[in-house]
Amino acid sequence: MASGSSSSEMASHIVGYPRMGPKRELKFALESFWDGKSSADDLKKVSADLRSSIWKQMSDAGIKYIPSNTFAYYDQVLDTTAMLGAVPPRYGWTGGEIEFDVYFSMARGNATVPAMEMTKWFDTNYHYIVPELGPDVKFSYASHKAVNEYKEAKALGVDTVPVLVGPVSYLLLSKPAKGVEKSFNLLSLLPKILAIYKEVVTELKAAGASCIQFDEPLLVMDLDSHKLQAFTDAYAELESTLSGLNVIVETYFADVTPEAYKTLISLKGVTGFGFDLIRGTQSLELIKGGFPSDKYLFAGVVDGRNIWANDLAASLALLQSLQGLVGKDKLVVSASCSLLHTAVDLVNETKLDDEIKSWLAFAAQKVVEVNALAKALSGQKDEAFFSANAAAQASRKSSPRVNNEAVQKAAAGLKGSDHRRATNVSARLDAQQKKLNLPILPTTTIGSFPQTVELRRVRREYKAKKISEEEYVKAIKEEINKVVKLQEELDIDVLVHGEPERNDMVEYFGEQLSGFAFTVNGWVQSYGSRCVKPPIIYGDVSRPNPMTVFWSSAAQSMTSRPMKGMLTGPVTILNWSFVRNDQPRHETCYQIALAIKDEVEDLEKAGINVIQIDEAALREGLPLRKSEHGFYLKWAVHSFRITNVGVQDTCQIHTHMCYSNFNDIIHSIIDMDADVITIENSRSDEKLLSVFREGVKYGAGIGPGFYDIHSPRIPPTEEIADRIRKMLAVLESNVLWVNPDCGLKTRRYGEVQPGLVEHGCCSPSTPPRA
Ligand code: GLN
Ligand code: ZN
């Protein structure tokens, strides 16, 4: 090949890569370590092996800019907190390099101290550990992980791009520490943390790094000029330290506003800018309007948030037009964001048929797509690869498995109308109370009970057809019976069946709906070692048969107390699935809502008078930019109402949401028109109670979580009682429900039982038990 061809070779870049491993190797290593079953060295070994295989894979694929430090034992924001030595004093860290004990205590809590707060990472289902900062934090360079990983890769022969959470995004993702005024200006800490960033960059340079990536995803949010100025200041301050390096500032999850764009492309010391060109169209328009001639454009054209094969022909056309704008040697092909948010490797999917597989690309395949696009741009197009891709795109468009006319018609008929129950919530609660006769401060749980090894075995063996349906039903009924008896002993008022038949609250429904496909290893990290395996919605959705009626009826027959039917709502099914990208999300959501509506009505007919429709993920689907909130909330809330518009007043509809951060969407939550709302609260402070009060004004029952199920820590009785008292002080007692803040699935019986007894102890309706 002529020597000129290598200089015109287009470069490829990967923003970040999943950490868990193709078969969740990291999860198992972490959990085994936490359980004391393996050593720190074992965990480190598994992790190092994962990193090295990822680097090797990208390097074999031909990626030019390969990331390092995108691995994390728990979370990349927590890694940054460790790097900066910003450990809250309660974890007893006394200095030196931060090791597992302190790191995992911050992440998960320990016997005496609860975990740090965890919250959603933008609009993904990933959760990060929220830094707690105040004016007195003594920052110090306390974790050399970024440098260590860079060196580790280098020793393996791979020159990587160390990735750091950018300083401004880090601060804007933080919260003021306890005791620090809420009005504390987190950005005032910028000079202090930049001093540490400089140390890190200097050390990376010394280790041989030639390129560094700063992730500044905050740049896609609505930012005031003060915040934008912080970006300008930060990089100006870093400029001299960064000199001699290629520096990428990466944005993702949405396009950028014109103001943010202007700030971004003017940053000092930065040589390349990364854009998500999948979400929103504005970034592209802005780039077309002018891009600095001496800078690199990292064009995120391969969707990092989804599992669909890229439409390579369309991407190539886009890239070619960008090439014309920014110049041949200044365009770098990239993914829209870190591949952390997609599944790992399609190679391990043994159960998907070839047709569906041809429509898909997971992280490993996306790496190949990115590189294939880069090569095609430089004139080395892999024709076979491109034509196979074009054939797959065409087959997906025309497949009868994708198109169901009846469903399309029914969903189209919903648009523009407003489905709502006929009576208001107070009248309905009266009608329900006559039927249910509940005590004040009624107790309930959110649905799932712990899933024992034995239970998982039963489900697995049934799925593998190793045990008969009869044996399976018997085993599950026994489990339900156990859970029912336990709740009766604890004197809980509204019972649940414990969801033993469910592996996952979305997958369980998706498996019974048409239009869904399932992977065996398509896991995506949710938080820490926890992963979810989102179903793939590839076609029009319908419900061929009832999904939960059999189990709920069986459970109801075991008790005279009300048994809650337990469903996952349409918005949550949507938001926790990989959604088709060939029609608007709301159209898919309406289709799911109609399917759940059928189920709600069948449950009511079967004598289930309390039905919980979980919308755990409604908020996380909220678009990042305010201008788009209204439209999303309108169709999301409408979808929820569609599910239960057909029941009688006496049927009590609960909804549960896995968050408490709803100040901005309280009116939409009210507009869902549920009878009882349970929400996650136990990890946040009580200040939001005033917002609650706003919310309950309209009369629904409300159940703020009193027990943090995400942490193994069992709160002492007095702590829960105190919380209840505080709530009662601001809320009307007749609307307050007492419940944990989420399902108990992730906990063990040894933890759950005492936790629930504590609940019982505090509620006047449930006298303490010996
Ligand atoms: N009903 C579900 C459960 O208890 C709700 C879980 C959730 O909100 N994440 O597991
Ligand atoms: Zn929840």
C-alpha cells in the first residue's frame, strides 16, 4: 500500500466500554469478594483479565483511540471521588491511597455507616455515587487508578487514552455535604480540584500518555452562563498542564445548545470535541454552521445506548458530509457515548434466531462498526460487510414479525384523546375503603421478596425443561405461601405474593408479550454489581394471554387479606427495554399500555382489588433538556392512565416509583391519577417532604419508603419511628402508608425479616411482636 494511505487513514475512537465482562465476570467476582469468599487479589485478577481482553479486542479491531480508566470496581464517579480524596469523614479514611475497604464502604455502606447516595446517571439506567462536597473538604490525590490503568495497558502493548470524568461535570454532579448549606456553590471548589487534576495529568504524561479524554456530559444540559463559564475557566486553568497532549472533551446523551457549543469549541487546551450525533439534531446543525479548523471532530454516529446494528450506509453518508466540513484528517469516527449502556457481545447470544441477530450490534460489534466506517471513509470499504448490513436493514423494515396492523391501528386510535377514570381519587378511596377496611397507617411492601438460591434453581430448571410444569407450579405456590404466612405473621395489611416467578420486573412481562426478544447475556450495569438484561422490543406489541392472573389468584386464595396484583407499567417496560428505533418511542409505549390494560382488567375480574402498576422508571425517561419534558410527560402519564381507565372505583390502583427526586414532575405524578403512590425516600433527606405535601393535597395515599432496600444495613427501630414521626408531622396521617422503599428481591431473608419487623413495630396498627 502506498505510504500516503496511512496518513489519510481515518481514525476511530471508543468513548468507553462495559466493565462487567461478556458473562458478568466482574459481578461474580465482586459479590464473592463482598461475601468474604474470595480475596482482594482474586477480584483484582478477574478485573485485570477483563481489562486486558477489552484492550486487546479494540486494538485487534483497529481502533486508534482506545480508552482506559473506563473500568470501575463500582462506579466512575466514585473513582473520581477517590482520585480527589473527597471521602466523607464518616468513613474514617485517614489518608494514603484509597483501598477497597473505604471505597466499598462509600459505595455500599458498612455495619455502622450507610452508603453514600446513589442517583441516576443522566437519563440512563446506570446509577452513580453522588459526591458530597463542602468548603472544608481537603482534596488530595488519593487514587492513582487512572495512571495505573494506563501503565497496565501500556505494558500489554496498547497505548490508551485515559478517560477522566471532567472537573466541571464532576462538581455539577455533586451535592453539598450534610451540614453544608444547600446554596453552597459547588463550583467554588473548582480551583481546589483542578490542582489534583493537574497532578493526575502530569503523572499520565510522565507515564507516556499522548491523549487524554475528559467526559463532560453536563454540557448537554440546560446550563446558565455562570456554569458555562466554569468550563471556560477550568480548561483555561488546565491549559498549560495539558500542553503537548491531544485532549478530547467528550459530550454525550443529547445534542448541545448553541451556547454550550460555543463554549465547548472555544475551550483552551482542548484539541478534539466529541458529540452524540444520534440524539437530537442540533449538534450537527451547529457543526455545519462552523467548526474550528484546527480541531478534531469525534463524530458519535454509532448508537451507544441501543443494540441495533448501525445503518452503515446512512452513517457513511453523514460522515462523508462531515468530512467535507471539517477536513479529511480531522474527522474521527466514534460512538455516541460510552458503550457501558449497551450489551456486551452478540457472540454469546445462542438463543436469538439469525434474522433478529442480523438486526443487532452489541458493544463488541459496535467497535467493529466504528472501525469499518473509519476504513470506508479512507477508501478501504469492506464491501461484504456493508452489503450484509444493507440486507439486514432491509429485512428489518419489511419483516412481518415487526408489523402487526391491528396493534398499529389500536395505538393510533389513542392519540389526541385523554383517558381518565370517571371519579376523583377521594371518592374512589372511600369506595375502596369500604371494601378493604384498612387500618390507619396501613402497611405493605413493594412486591418482591428475597429470591433464594433454591428459588432461582427452580425457575432455571423449569426454563430448561428439567422439571415439569406441575413441579414448578407446586414449588412457586409453596414459596408464595411462605411469603403470605410471613406477612400475616408480621401483620402486614396489604399483602404481596413476593414475585417468586419473576426473574426481572420487565423481562417477566416482555417474555409474555409479542414483539419482544430476549438475550441470554445481554446484561447492562445498573449499579455496582447489579445488572439488568433489557428485553429487545423489535416489533408491534400485543398480549396474547393473561400474564399474572394465575399467580395473583393463587396468592389471594391463600389469605383473607387483600392481595396486591403486581404489574410493571408501560413507561417502565419501555424505559428498561432496548426500544425499536424505527418508530417514535411514544408509539411503542401506547402499544404496551394497551397490553397492560387488558391485564389490569383481567386481574380485577379475577377478584384482585388492589393492583400496583410500577412506574419505577418513569422519571428516568425524562429528556435531559427542559424543552422536551412536556411532550414526554404527556404521553408517559397518558400511557399509565390508559392501563387502568377501565376498572371500577373499588379497585385500588397503586403505583411505585424508584426515586424521590420528583420535585420537577410532581404535577405529572398527580396527573397519573393513581390511588396510592409509594416512592423511594429512605436514602434522601426529609426536605422533599414539603413537595410530598403538595402532592398529597389532591388526596391520594402516599407511602414514602422507610427502609433502604439497596443497602444491607438494617435501620434501628428508633430511626424508622423517627422518620414516620417526621412524615406524620407534614403529611395527613390518613394518607400515609408504611412500606420499604422498593422491592426486597435484592436482600436476604436474614436482613428482610428484621427490617420488616421494625416497620411493624412503628406502625400503631401493628403492635410489636415477640
Ligand atoms: N414490584 C417490584 C419489586 O418489588 C418493584 C421493583 C422496582 O420498583 N424496582 O421488585
Ligand atoms: Zn422501586
